Amino acid sequence: MAEKVLMKGNEAIAEAAIRAGCMHYFGYPITPQTEIAAYMAKRMPKIGGVFLQAESEIAAINMVYGVAGTGLRVMTSSSSPGVSLKGEGISYLAGSDLPALIVNVQRGGPGLGGIQPSQSDYFQATRGGGHGDYHLIVMAPASVQEMADMTAKCFDLSDKYRVPAMILADGTLGQMMEPVVLPEPTDYKPNKPWAVTGTECKRKHNIINSLYLKPEQLEQTNFERYERYKAIEENEPLWEEFMMEDAEVCVAAFGIAARVSKNAIMAARAEGIKVGMIRPITLWPFPKKPFKAAADKCKAFISVELSMGQMIEDVQLATECKRPVTLCNRTGGMIPSPEEVLEAIKKAAGGNK
Amino acid sequence: MKRVTLFAGHYGSGKTNIAVNYALYLREQGKDVVIADMDIVNPYFRTKDSTDVLEAAGIELISPHFANSNVDLPALPQEMYKTVQDRSKFSVLDIGGDDRGAYALGRYTPYILEENDYEMIFVANFYRPLTTTAKEALEVMREIEAAGRLPFTAIVNNSNIGNETTAEDVLATVNRAEELSKISGLPVIFTTAESKVADELKSKIDNVLPLKLQNKYFDIKG
């Protein structure tokens, strides 16, 4: 087994990306994700890769578009306000069917907001974020180990479906340090016949583009893309179930909120309350199946979030509104405490244990 | 025991934890202590998080006004000069990581050199991926010295992999710490570890300094 090292979540993403064969990074510093750029700045020149601090987030995402078009693995990273700036470029990536990784280490919003951790870009990430009909594959790590593992996974899925992927983390996960076993380096060789790599006068030239002159053609392209989204929704949802076997109350939480919730659930169990958790690991595709099944046996659901009630809508949809879903949340850079979550669990359990 | 003790090193090497523990140790010896959070690069997890513990022990804490707020403004307060100008107290300075963090130290360096009663300690963690060898650690050491304009005088081996660290993990780094000592010409004055691990180490190596670690809300218990 590979040796464990001690890393910040942000560093783990950067090193895992390099090991997944990503030799191109474009970004612009913003707290609390700056360590990704700082790590890339240190490492890339030593391994013959490209680190470029762009003049803005908008420039960076368009550089990503350029490299993605050549079929190479490429990424950018930012935090909430910076990801909003990248929105246009992300939509262009989706519209051109380009694989790429975008990392959002969220901070409090809206607007300039603050620098403390948040999950309030859930809607932006899972609904697309930019304009037009599209989705991103969105993964939500809950540990430094997962920050590394999901980076590799995002590159693979993104290439497989030609859909841009996003890691939706938060400031705490970016800044916290934990032991991590880094994934083995892969010898990545692109196999992308659609990429613009030079025809050598042997084939028709490829075009990377999101503009369609005829509406019929654009509609057809969108239909085809949605067939791929359908395949992703069928094949790729990931989730973790925690103490769900006999649960009567189900907590829904991802990322850092899931870690806080685990402690609250164990405290509630110690008091005899039958509570468990479904932790979505992919936020899009949302893991509808376990929630639908849980709706048949749990009497209540709680969405624990660092936002004003965003994932709660997906929980309501997935449970087909069969059971009440309450919200336990903090926002603006604040994090629900295990005690607050425990209180919400007790309320949902309603005394009849 | 020098009047001013500075902790610098690669970011994430454990400077803050050691600085807080060292300040508490000085206080236990009956010293009048001031600790300064001089970190201008790290947005979260800093000396200021230990305000309650430090205050309860009667240790004065000086930190940037905007630390732990929503403002990304790395400005140091004027009171920071007290740590180098008021010679009646023992000062513990927690410097930000890498050369980028050590730039903030530069403006206090002339006072420290003039008084010449300081220990500038390099905190090494060989489980950090950019400083896994003595040579890599020495590179960071030189970068920090150039940025802060203050030469190191000693090394602390704080090699750890967080709460999973075992005594064996620490022992496996002793050779590298000695090599760093050899190529830098500086002594390894302590090997640090969490209290339980430190107890195991005491019979095997000299100069072990036990640390109390902060519990964080996201550490999963049980």
C-alpha cells in the first residue's frame, strides 16, 4: 500500500489531478481555494506541465476550453464568486461537449459574501449554473481522501461522457488537513477522435463549437446530449448509507455537513433514537433511488445544509413528498453544530421512538 | 531559554499547534508570556482558535484584527511590535507558512537581531508531500530565511499524519531529521508528538515534547 501523507484538501485535489494526467492548470487566486493554485505553481514547472495564473477567472475558463478541445486533461479551480465568473465558459464547455474539471471550494455568498465555508452554490452546481440546457457531473467529497479520489473519478467520468465535471467542496474541506493515500499516477493517453490535434491531411478537420446556425440542428444536439445525461443518471449516482437499516428518521447531508451529522446521529442513537443518514456523493446525478426507498420506511427527513434550503428540494423530489422534510441549516459561513443537528433529529423523531 | 521564540516552516507543518503548546509550557514555568499570530496566508485554523485556552492560562494573544472574520485582509496590528520591543515578557511568534508567510516577519527582524535573544525554530513534518526529504526541507528553510531575513537556529521534528500518527511513524523520520540537522548545521532540539504517542517515544528517543491537540467539530468521534 502507498504511504500516507498529511495534506490539505486543496493540495490533495491538485496532486490527485496531476496523478490523473492533468498537466494543464489555469486559475486565479481566491480564498479559500488558493492552495490549489499555489501547489500547481510549485509542481507543474518541475514536471513539464503548465501552470498559468490568468488575468481573470473568465480568461482561465476559456483557456480550459482551449486545452480541452485538444483532448488533454485540464482543470481550473476557484471559490464561489469566481465560479460565477466562469459561468459563461462552463456553459460553452457543456455546449461543445468538452471534458474538463472545475473545482469550487465554496465560501459564503451571495455577492462577495465572505471567506468562511458554505454550501450555498448547490443550485448553481446541480442546475448548470450558466445559460442553456445542460448539466455538470457534480461530486461532493467529505474528507481529504475523497478530495483526492473524486478528482481522479471526475476526470474519468468527464472523459467518458464528454460532460464537464465539478468538485463541489467547501472552505473547511479545502483547508483541513488529514492523512491521505494518494492515487497511483496514471499514464494518461487521450483517445479522443473528436479532438483538434491536426489532421495531417489524413482526415476531415474537427470543429469544437457551441454555435448552431439552424435551430433544428441545435435541438437535435441537445436531444443527443440529454441521452447521455440519461445514461449518467442511470449509471453513475453514488451515495453512502449510514445506520439506515432500522432508521425511522433520515438525515440527508453531503460534504462537511455529513461529517457533523454523523456525530449527531451517533449521539441520537445513544439516546435510543433510530436515525440514519443518506449522504449524496454525486449531487448530479442526485441519488434518487435510496431516498425513494427510504420514503417507504422513514417517517421524516431532515436536510442538513450550509445554505438556506437548496438540497432539500431534491430530497422532496426524490421522496415524492411522501414524508415531511425539515431543514437544519446555517448560512453565510456558519456551520451547524452537532448539537443543533441533534436537536433537529429529536424534533423530527417527535418523541415516539 | 531565549526571550523570543519563533516557529516557522512549510505550511501545514504544525507551527501553530507547537507555538500554542510552547506558550502554555512557558506559562507553566511561571513566565509572563505573549503569543503572536503572525500568519498572513492561512484563512482558517490559526492561533486565534485557541483564544479561550490561552486566555484561561493568562497568556496575552496578539492576532490580526480580521483573523477568523469574513474579511480577507492580511494586515498585522501595531500591537505586534510589542512582541519585539517590550522585553519584559517572553514572546512566542507563530509565523505563516513557507516564504510567503515569512515575508511578514521581515519588518520585525531588525529588532530581533538587535536584542539578539531569540530562537528561530524550523518546524519539520516529513509526511508533508513537498517536504518528504531533508533536502526538500532545507530548500524551504532557505526560502523562509530569505523572506524573513532571519536565520534559523534550531529544528523541531514534528513529523505526523494527523490523528492516525503512531510512534513508529515518528521513529521512521528520525534519520531524516538528523540528516536535515547535518546539512543545515542546526540541532534538532525537540521531537514533538501528541501526548499518548509522546509517552511511547520517551523510552526510545531523547527530547520528546508532548503536544495537546485541538479537537475540531468535524473530527468524527467513536
